[in-house]
Amino acid sequence: MADFGATVDLRSRRIGPFVGERIRVLLVEDDPGDAFLVRELLAEADAPFDVEIAQTMREARPRFRDVHCILLDLGLPDASGLDGLRQVLQVSGGAAVCVLTGLEDEHLGTAAVAEGAQDYLVKGTVDGAGLSRAVRYAVERKRADVQARLLRESELRQAESARLERGLLPQPLMRDVPARLYSIYRPGRDRALLGGDFFDAIGVGGTRLHLLIGDVCGHGVDEAPLGVALRVAWRALVLAGVPEEQILDSLEQVLVSERRTDELFATVAVVTVDVAAGTARMRLAGHPPPILLTGGQAVPCDVEPGLVLGVLPGMPRPEAEVTLGPTGEWSLLLYTDGLIEGAAGPDTRPGERLGVDGLCRVLEQPQRAALPDLPGWLALQAEAHNEGPVPDDIAVLLLTPSRTS
């Protein structure tokens, strides 16, 4: 039966009528006498309701989403009993549903609530005030149900995003490697949790370190699992000792087999650094070049950009050998294009992007942050030049030998 509890404050809700708005009620009833009685009871209560009447399910269905509450008779000629209720619940949207039963069918009311109706009323046992309260409370319960469902869905999305993001941004394997790795990850889309960028690092052979950074086109729930698949595949290939010249081709095979559409592609940079020797081998697949920081200068590494993964599988991507310098005198910066594709600043030409050269100028500023804070400082600088949050994800890796201060 109707639960005549305390009235819920409408002002803090979005589902249902706003404060002061008349409640729109659709009465689905084929008996003209019962329909007349419901109208009279609501008029008797002087309730702020606008009542419409439909005599069949077919007539009522197009009007479900335009009302706040549906009063449903369970004995319609074209939809009776709980089957009729299920039809209403499938398409009722944010409208509350309150079913009407006869004395002999009161058990159907209890079953209807179990199916998802907000309440049930037995014909002939309720007056105008009781009917008015029942409709109001049904609307409030529907509002609360929807808000609880939306909250739960949001929590599940946040949990799934967190799981995916842990896959995109794992804990680097750097035991016994004489270097430090600083990183930052900042999703685009107005600080959403989940992005499409990914990175990883694996130390092998004492002083050698493998680095990966990449960006699946787009930054959302569809792209993130693909980024996870590429990162996990890269880690497996490196740990299995697959030759470096085969790794990008293997990642491309993973991308082609896992992507949901041929339009999805990824940019990737893979770097193997010999920290003791001060050298690095690099291959790019459409990714911005790493930047070498040494002697107060920031210089893009001279490496061919290569073709992005997923466009023409099997295309060669040449390796470049880069001299980094003596230990303690260099750092290597890897980043995704979100860091350089924002606006170059308020004093530049409209539409001009920061770009790699602009990033190097930022890095050469005398007041730049210390190395441990540099990735986060760069993200803030990108936003400052863009005069607001950048639209794309930002991922930054900064490698520096351990003796660098």
C-alpha cells in the first residue's frame, strides 16, 4: 500500500517536477467511471495536478515521457496484469508508476511493486487526500530511485576507469638501474579520470632501461582498453627478450587485432637507454621526438618520426642512435602530444600551437622547476599557454641518471 512518509524536498532533485511546477499525471484507465472518479478525487484535494487520460496502452505509450507520474490500471484491453506493467516500465523513462487494482486483485499490487512500480492503490479505498499523497510520494520515490541508480552507475564507471588507468600506468620495473624516473599523467576532457595515453619502463641488464610512451587516438572508455593491451604486450615482449627491431611490428599486430574499428590508430615511442654509456636507441611510430636536456639546453632527438601504428601495417620505422652525454649531465624527456598541441600563448598567432620548439623554449627557461617536479610543472605551463585546460591527455616521463641533482 501507499507509504505516507515524510515529504522529500523537491528542490535538490533533478528527476520529476521542479519546485512550484504542476505535476503531470497520465491516467491509463479504460473504465470511464473510474477515470472520472480519479479526476474528482484529485480535484477534491485541490492538488496541483494536470491529469490526462488514455484508455489503452497503445494510446498511452507515446505520452509516457511527457509526464511525472503514470496511474496504470492493470486491466486494460490491450495490456493486462504484470505484462502491461512491464511494458510501461520499459519505456516510462523518469516517470513514476503507480498501479491501480481492485479489491480482489490486491495481491497484484504487491507483485507490481516488486516488479518496479513505485506504489499501488486499491480502487475505492482511498480518498482525494490519500490519492494526492500517493502520487506525490510515488514521484519522490522514483526520483530517489533514479538518483541512486545514477550514483551507482557513476561509482561503477569510476571503478572501471581506475582499473583501466592502473593498466595504462603501471609501476615501472626499475630495480638496480642507476636512474630515476619521474612522471605525470593528466587526462583531458575537463579532468576526467580515464584517458588514452600510456607509458611503462623496464630495467634490464644492470644499466639498460627500456621506455615506452604512447597515445591511442581519442581518450575514452573505447580507447583505454586498447592502450592497456599495447602496454601489456610491450612489457611481455621486452621481458621475453624479443629483438628491439621487432617490437613495434608486434605492437601493431596487437592493435590491428584488438581495435574495434579500422579508424583507430596509435602513436608510440620506444627507447632503450644505456645509462652507464650515456646512449639511447629510439624508434618512433608517429610520436613526437624525445627531448634531451643537457647543459641548460633542450634539444629534440634526431630520429625519424615513422608512421603511426595501424595505418599501413609492416612499414619500417628506422632506429636512431642518440648520444646523451656523461652521467650526471643529461636528462631525457618523453611526452605525449597533449603537452604540445595546446595554444602557444596569448601573444602568438591565432591557432598557433606550442609544438616541440615551443616546449624546448619552455624547458630552457632559467626559472624552470627542479627535475623531480618538472613533469607536473610542464603540464601547468601547457595550460598557462593554452589559457585553460588542454583538450587532450598529457603524459610525461623524465629519465635522469641517479647522480643528477
